[in-house]
Amino acid sequence: MGKRQSFTAEFKHESALLILEQHYTVKDACRAMGVGETAMRRWVKQLQAERNGHTPMGARAITPDQQTIQDLQKQIRKLEREKDILKKASALLMLDNYH
């Protein structure tokens, strides 16, 4: 089995735009971009979802707006973890001050 190819978000976005905005057929877009139909159909579906405001779960967003949302969600999760750590550390320090 060959090595799985990796594509940038920009490449996926541009590929899906061929179908959604330039009215290529899936086969023609696949031929033009050198990718398989399954991947192309997945990217088109993802782009349509992102345009409707749905951030993909488990996949990297392909539109800049949804990429920003994913980055901000990741930053929020990190800050929440740090806040929890600080709460626990603060509670331990308070306990130490009472003993």
C-alpha cells in the first residue's frame, strides 16, 4: 500500500471551489487537481458545511474563518486547563497556610 498523500487546507479549499464556484464536474476537478473522487467529494461537503457555519470535528478546517474558529477553540481549551491547574494550586496553597 502506498504512502497516504497529505494536502494543505488551501489546496482542499481551492479544489472544492472548482466545483462549487467554477462549476467543474467532480471528475474534471479531480483530473485538474490530481486527486481521487472520494477526497474531492469530502472537501466539497466540508466546504459547504463550513460556509453554513459548521466547524468540522476531528478535521482541520479549510476556510480561513473556520480555521480561526478552530484556533480560538483550541486556545480556549488550553486556557481552561490552565485555569483549572491554577485553581488546584491555589487551593493547595491555602491548605498549606492553615497548617
